[in-house]
Amino acid sequence: MNTPSPDSQRFVIVPHRPRAKLLWWLVAVLWPVSLIGIWYWASSQAAPGLTAARDELGLNAEQLRVQQKLVRDLRQQVATLKRSDQISRNANTELQSALAEREEEVSGLRADVDFYERLVGSTGKRHGLNVHEAVFSAEPGGSWHYIVTLTQNINRGAISKGTMRFSVEGVRGGKLATVRWDDLLQKPGSPGQPFSFRYFQQIEGSVILPPGLTPQRVRISLDAPGGDVEQSFPWSTSKPPGE
């Protein structure tokens, strides 16, 4: 058996194929060219649609900005209208309250005018020393402020003088009770409250009612040189002075 020599193993016989090399060369060159051509063709076909899509996207973005600005403006207008409505409501409430107070004042002034006309007018009824009314109002400390109005128009040139006292009648502990002048002032032996006037006078002061008493009537006594006067009125309350 013959063993190949080392020199014979160094060489390999390859058949010469010129056409195969040419084919590979053509593939290597034409493949990139074909890819470029396909890309160019696809770009040319898609370019009009892409441009339109970009234009539409830009238009939509602009419309979105306009709508967002419109929403912000509308929200601001709504907030402004809400504040304006609240201000109008507050102003209307204050106006209604002021009108109610003015109407109450006008009603009081009309009553005063009627009172003065009856008192000093030529058609008013003539009467001597008289208690026109007695009104009470609660005070913060638990006491009661009173205003007693005295009048006379029988003698316009005369001065009516004297002292005034009153007692309060009511219910206490389920029984009738009368609280006299000294007890109301919480001063034993308290003198009557003096008065002196030509046509009318309002006498004011404060008294304290016993705990648990529900007042019902007030009995007023006037001591005057021309004769004593005693009158009784239902317990009447009003707002505290100055309110």
C-alpha cells in the first residue's frame, strides 16, 4: 500500500467555474440596488398619503389647541358668573334686610305721627294724665328694660308732675303672683320714678323679675297732685333699645 507523500497533501484540485462567480457578483450588486428601488417606489407611493396624514394631524392639533383654549375661557366665564351671582345674591339679601328695617322704621314713624296728631291736634281726643303704653325688652344680664309713655292734652299750658310705679302680675309655680315695685328694683322702700312734662314723656329704666315668673300684665300707678291714676296693660315686649 502506497502512502501519500507530505507534498501531495498540500495541494487541492478545485474545478474552475467562472459562471458561478459572475452569478454571485451580480447578486451582490443587484440586491442592494433592488432594495433601493423598492424603497424609492414605496416612498413615492406612500408620500402623498403621508403628507395628507401629516397635514391632517397638524390640523387636528390646531383644532385641539383652539378647543382647549375655548374650554379654559368657558371655565373662566363660568367661575366669573358664579362669583357675580353670589355677589348679587348677597347684595339682594342685604337689600331685602335693609328694606325690611326701613319699612319697620317707617311704620314706627307713622305710628308716632298718628300719636302726636291725636295728642296735640285740634281733632284729638282730650284727656288728662294718662299712660299711653308700657313696653319691655330683655337685656343681656337677665334684667328687663322698660319704656312707659305718659301723656296729657286736656290742658296744654299745664305741667304734669308726679311719680310712677308699677307692679308685674303673672304665674309662678302654677299660681298667680304679683311682684311689686320694691321687689322689681330689689330695693326696699324705693321711691317712685319722677316725671314732669307738658304733653308727653317716656320714662325708662330696668327691673329684675323673679326666677320662674311668667309675666302677663303690668299695673302702673301715677301719683300726681291732680289725682292718682292707675292703669293695667298686657305684658308687651319689643327689641332691646339700639337694635
